Amino acid sequence: MKKTVCAALLLAAASGMVFAQDINAERAAVMRSNGQAVAALRPLTTSFDAAAVKAQAEVLAGNGAKIAVLFAPGTDQNNPQASPAIWTDAAGFKAAADKFTADANALTAVSDGPGLAAALATLQSNCGACHKAYRLQPPPRPAQ
């Protein structure tokens, strides 16, 4: 009986660890994807291409919708870069994620390079503000 209970507890703990690793990997993938989309948009401020802007805006808006889910209540396990404020100020975090999504959707309405530059600056400002409020600085890397 004790062995069964211990095995069940170990399995539950291991499942939680796998869940935490999976969700952290998903979060990192979404944030990397955001960075790649923004990087793809930057050159379009000088050589505007509406279809390319729309494609990257859709990536960003889709990722914005994922952010609230990936940081939902109960997902605060072992993420060294996620501030506890994400969960203690869930309404503020959701508002920031919603603003990001709205600003990503607004990218599709721009019609020229200068408009894209302005919309992109707004979007990136939101990223910076959210990271400042809800992201912890990564731990320093050990000297090699």
C-alpha cells in the first residue's frame, strides 16, 4: 500500500514537472515567434508590403490570444522569468495581453511604411512595458 501511494505521488510530481517544462517551452516559443514577427516587420517600414504586414500581424495577434492562456491561473510553476505579478495582478496582465492583441490587429490597418513604423513602435512599447511589469530578469550566466 505504501509503495503504491509513493509511486502515485512520484508520478503526480513528475507530471507536474513535465507540465511546467512544457508550458515554459510553449511560452518561450510564443515570445520567440513574436520577436521573429517584429523582426520581419521592421524592413517593411521602408519597403511596404501589405500582404507581408498582414501575415506577420496575424502571427502576433494569434500569439497575443495564446499569452493569456499560457499564463492562466495555476500555471505559475517554476518559470524563472515570470514574475509572480502575472498571477497576483491577473487583471492587469490580461489587460496588457489584450492591448498587445489589439495593437497587433491594428497593424493590418496601416497602409504605408510610416504608418507601419508608428504602429510597430506602439506594439513594441507595449512589449517593453509588459516585460518591465511582469518579467523577471534572467539569472546571470556563470562565468566561463
